[in-house]
Amino acid sequence: MHEAGVRVRWAAVALAVILSSCAARPRNVPSAPFSSDPVVRRTLANGLQVVVVRNSLAPVVTTVINYRVGSVETPEGFPGTAHAGEHMMFRGSPGLSADQLASITAGMGGRFNADTQQTVTQYFFTVPADEFELPLRIEATRMRGILATEGLWEHERGAIEQEVAQDLSTPEFVAYEKILAAVFRGTPYAHDPLGTRPSFDRTTAAMLRQFHDTWYAPNNAILVIAGDVDPEATLAIVERLFGDVPRKELPERPAFLFEPLAPERIDLATDRPYGLVLLAFRMPGADSADYAAARVLASVLASHRGPLFALVADGKALDTDFSIDGLSATSLAYAEAPFPGRAEGTAVLADVRHALAQTLKDGVPADLVEAAKRHEVTDAELRKDSVEGLAIAWSRALAVEGRASPDDLVRAIEAVTVADVERVAQAFLDPERAVVAVLTPRASGEPVPARAPAGGESFAPEHAEQVSLPAWAEKALRSPSMPTSGVHPVGATLPNGLRLLVQPESVSRTVSVYGHVRNEPGLEAPPGQEGVDEVLERLFRYGTASLDRLSFQRALDEIGAQEWATTDFAVRVLHDHFARAVALLADHVIHPRLPEQDFRTVRAQLVAELPGRLESPEYLAKRSLEAALLPANDPALRQPTPSTVESLGLDDVRAYHRRAFRPDLTTLVVIGRIAPEEARAVIERSFGAWTAGGPKPETDLPPVPPSGPARLEVPDATRVQDDVRLAETIGVTRSSPDYYALDLGNHVLAGAFYATRLYRDLRERRGLVYHVGSSLHMTKTRGMIELEYACDPRNVAHARAIIERDLREMRRTPVRPAELLQARRLLLSNIPLGESSEEDIARGPPHPFGGGPAARRASSRRRTLPPARCRRRRGGLPSVGATGKPRGGGARAAPVSLAISRNIGRGIDPRPSQ
């Protein structure tokens, strides 16, 4: 919480730093032309395989180093050893401390990550192109060794055990773990790479060093570099940095055989507002000739024209999908069907089984097989539209699937026949022998006021010493400069008010359209019609006025297009089908099919779903926080109830669509291989006749006053870890002069792993949390600062006291120039990083109080990047926030504190220590 007078000083210092010596960063242009071949390969003498893929979308480079070792190679009884080794790669190496590593990555923009899978461990960096040698130096240093002392492991053990607690507090992960154990019983695939707390308690630093020394070798690694680079010059740098790393004698890989799959049912409780049915199958792995056919089978089963999705259209499930997680020796495939919280999971399971059995009985439709193959070709081209996505696709193809390139799988899929798919279905898809998980919602109780913990803790300030960087990093990061944006859209406003932006790109054969209708249901839905927007959104799945659900999906399949339509809508397709794709999208957005019978199905489904939603811990937590932050009658607090939805008629839904969907509230971004003139002609042909009637509805929520203090707890019996949030509404909006000072301060607190205060104090030094951070949520009319962390219940008060101490220091003591400089580097580097995919260019960040993605220049608004951290493949993390006080007016306000807790009675006192 920042006192007004001190915040003026902070703002002045921050703005002075921003404005001083901001020369434009020149884009590196090599003296010789780039190689005409976009992919260049080389294997060094020590066995390191290197692939460089040139992609000129943005001045950005992604490096991925893939070590062919994962949980399959871990010692018996220590399933998380590979994962723990991944964590320790961020704790320093000889010649590169953890603080140095964190400072360097922050200077490059803070976009780095890692994951551990069954057969591979990967380390990612995405950096400005003129700094791409830095991550290569880091990886060459880490390949040679890690520090992994007992003291460092003691702190990191706490962090990784909090990651375990985080995942064990997620019902879907618990179900996934149990499914793995059943499907792959008796093999190393039976355990997730995460690991367990008991095994980590027995793990020593010496064991982790030995694991690294055994498996982390150049002849066990594949380095993929994608982005705006000269491939031949890049290979020379790799040779210089990695060439003298000695190769190693690798151990034998473990050998095992898969047991016959036995049917099993797993029943679990969930804190979600919906239930979930999962049917899991074992299918051919990536090293099998049948893998391509298994991929096509999964696409056929997931098709919106198939019997599985018909359960959604008929109101028997909220959604359905069929996925395949391809590993090298095997694959895990599974059908999923979420259902309303008070529905009967066993009945939904029977419906899913019947849908899958129907495909086995009737045979795989030939047109769906061809549609799956067309979509695969489109997907392969779309991967080129993201620098990171391209690097990850190449890494998966080489390191996981053992292919020469991602194109190999595309060619294999193009060669698949209907008979191939039918054969795989008959051999592996037996719904009566599947491993089944049924997750049933369980309410845990209403929010309750939380007691303040007894006593308190006091901490002396911990001032981080300035980090001295290695010479190679100091030189590269010495002078932050203003990067040059490569985004220069051609804009136009059509006569009907629709705003069009076109950004030509040539990295693939695709064109994508992203649209957003500015809206706010809390202001636009008439009184007593709460939920009308949700009913309309679900009705979009039934097609258009001219094409019913199946015909519309068939039209998309015929051109291999990805499409969705609500107030945020999009279509992505190969350029040859652009005009047809836009016509289908426009018909869907402007003329959705709203048939009476389907309306009744959707309305009944939502009425059945709402009671479970309104009593779920997930919903109660969100609702309690919003109710404590906002005034009692705020439009954002309007919520659907069974009675408001049941009272809706189809005419109400049609009227809402007419009011909310207007061209003069819509922005379209077209990006890809297309000229602005062609794009405008196609858009005008399909969207130009769209008209709006009556005055524009209000879509900006009214300003809110600074929130007062509150302390709440939502009990949740399914969690093993408490999730704690502190939030505060403030008088700063996105256009306020104070926004930039707050944003810099936010990046001093968090956002760059161990280089920022909260991560350093809570994770690096004490191992209390896996993740903590602060974020600003700003719109045109509102501002909110939020902080979130999760830890064992016994450590909630300890962590809170440290956070408050750090916030008091921000309020009382000027931020060190070195920290401000680092925050500035981080923000400036995010400009080119925000242009590293076509979707990033086209979309903006979501709004916390309503609205959604919006077209924007990447340099005009901060993108909220995922916090830098090491994680496993499935270890996604929530966004986070911090507390603050706007400049001017009144006493310092305490934040709203919300704890989602396993134990009733635990809470945190949000009042700052005086």
C-alpha cells in the first residue's frame, strides 16, 4: 500500500529513468544475405544436434534445448528426480550464480521456462534477436554443470513441494495421475514427472548432481533455434560456445513391457462448478507406424459432426472432446465430457460410451478422415505464425517423436487411409475396457470471515545487493534502448462503423481474422435477464441462419478452417480459402442460428448447471472477492440465477444479439499472407452490409471508489494447499499518468523470477511458495492491483508477513536505481516479444472488469506475460496481483484478503503492520 506523497517521488524517479537515454534499438542486419534455406542442421563433433529455423515474423529468437531424459529414466522410488534437476538448473552453475542468471533473463525480457516430460526435459528462452547469444551462453554453462549444494536444494525443495501441493489441489491433475497409474501400470509411464513430497524429502543434492552429470551431455541433447537469425552465422556461434563440452557415455535406457489394459473406474470429488467424465485409452506411440492413424482417429472422434459432440447439441453434456497425448513408446488418449454439477455422472458416462461405440459400429466416416487431414495441413502452417510455437514444434518432432522434422508427421497423416483409422479404432478404442474417471462436484461451504492469526512476525529489511554480471552479459545488457516495433497495420473504418486493421505477414501460407465486439453484459442485459449473454453464446454452436450445425461445420471442414464466434470471434485458414472463410465467419457472427428447440435445450442446460456453479468453491471465491471490492449495486456483480435464465424467451436472446452485436462496436484484425487491398475487399463484401439500429449501448463500467479492507475465507475440502489473494481497487486507470510508474514498480516486485523481490524473498531464500507475483488490471474506467500466492496452510501468515514487509519497503524507501533499470529493461524487451506470434500481434490482454481482447499496437500497451518460472508440462499458473493506493485523498486502505483454504478458520490479516 503506497502512501500518496511517497508515490509521487517513486513516479518521478521512474519516469526520469524511462525518459533518459532511450535511443531506438537498431535491428541487427547481417553484412551478408541470410541463407536461402530456412532450416539448417548440424551435428557437432561432441554429438550435439543443432537445428536453426529462420522465421522473420519479428526481431525475436526462441531457443529450446532438449535433453533426452525425463521421468522414465529416474531412479526407482524417486519419480521426480528429473523434475527436481530441472528446478536446480535455475539455482546456478559454476561461473553463473542464480542471481546472475535471474538478472540476465530479466534484462532479456523475462520470457523463459522449462518443463519435464516422460522422455525429455526442455529449457526455453524467447529473447530479442540482438541478444540471442545470451541464452546460448547460459545453456552452454548449464550443460557443463550445476551447483546443487545441499543449502540450495533445501530451499528449492520447499518450492517444488509447493508445486506438488498446487497440482494435488487440482482435481483434474489428481484424476490424471490415477489414470496414468492404471493405463501404464508396471512401467515408468505410470507416474507423472511431477514427483512426490515423500520422495523429495529423501532426495539429496548429491543425487541431483549425479543425475545431471549422467544425462546432461551434448550427445544427449538437441538444440533448436527459431527466429530472425542468420542460420549459418548462428551455427558458428553454437560451435564456439558448445564445441568444447565433452561428450559422455550414456547409460542404457530402462526396458519394460506394457501389461494388457484392464478396465477401472476412479471416483473423485471436485471443487469445480461442473462434473467431469474421462475415458482413457492406450494407443500407439510416436514411434509406431500407426501413430498418424491414431491422430486422425482422435480428430474424427472430436469432430463437431460426430456422435460425441452430439451429446452437447442434445443437452446431455456441457462440452466434449477427444485428445491424444503422444509419447514415444505409447500414447494416452481420452474422451472428456463436463456435465452440470447436479447431473448424474454415471448417466453421462453411459452416453459417452454409447457415442464411442456408435463410431465403432457404424465405421469411421470417410469425409471426417479427409477433414482431419486438411486440418492437419492448416495446423502445420499455423505453427509458423509463432516463433515460440515453431521452435516447440521442431523440438517435439525431433526430441519426442524421433522425426527429422514436423513435416514428417504431416506427410504421414496425409497418407492415412480410412482403413488405417478403422483398424486402429477396432484395436484400441473399446469404451467398455477404458479406464474411467468421474469427478463429482462437492460444495464445501459458504465464505466466512477469517480470523487474524495469533501473534505476528517482524522482519528486518533485506536489501538485495547489486548483482555483478559476467562480462559477456554486462556488455550485451549495458544500455537499454527503445526497440523498434515491426507492427505497422493499415487501418480503415468501413461505412457501417466497423474498424479494420490489416497487418501483412509472409511467414506462412495462412491468413487469420480476429474480431472483438466491445460489450459489457452487466450494462447491456435488461433487468431480470441475467444470463441472456450466456444463452446466446451457447447457441452459436448451432450454426447460422443459412447453414444448420452440421452443414456449417462441414463447410469449415471442407476448407480446413479453424473458426469460433462469440463477442470474441476468429477464423484461421490457408490463403486460398480466405474469402470463403470470411463469408462463413460473417454469417456466423451476424446471423447465428437461433432455433426454438435448441434454445430450450440450452436454457434447460444452463438452469441445471447454475445451482452447482453458485455453490462451488471456485465460484464463491471469485464472487466473494468481487463483492468485497465493488459497490453493492455495481453492474459487474450481476449474475445469472436459475430463475432469471428460466424466465428468458427466445425473443429476449434475439433482441440481446441485435443490441450487443453491432459493427460500430467491432474491431477486426486481418493478419497473414494478404495485401491490405485484398483484405479490405473481402471484409467489406462479407461484413459491409452489417448494420446497427438505435444508439450505441454503454460498454464502459462506471468508475469505482478505492475498496475498503475485508478478510474472507472460502473453505475447500479438495485442496491440500491454501490459495491466497489480496486485491484492491484504486483510482488509477490505463490512461492515468501514474500507470507507468505503477507498472515499473510492479516489475520490481515480481515478473522476473529471482531477480524480483517477491520471488527472491518467498521462494529463493525460503522455499515457502512455488509462485507469487503482482499484476495490474487496468481498463479505461477502472484499476485494480492484485497479489496471489499459494502455500501450505501453516505458512500463510509467514508468507503474508514477508509480503507486507516488502510492500512497506516500497512505500518508505526509494527503489534502487539498479532495480528500476532492470524493470525498464524488462518492459522494453516485452515490446518485440509481444510480436513473436501473429495472435499476440492481433490480440490484446483481457480486461478484468469485462470486455476482452482488443486490437492494439504492441508498443502501446503492456502485455501481461506469464511469470518466469520453471515448471512441468502441465504446470500452468494463475495470474497474480498486488495491493496499492492511488495518489491523492485519504488514509491508506488495506486490501481485500481472500483465502481458499482446506482448513476452516485459517485466514490472513490484510492490515499492514504499522
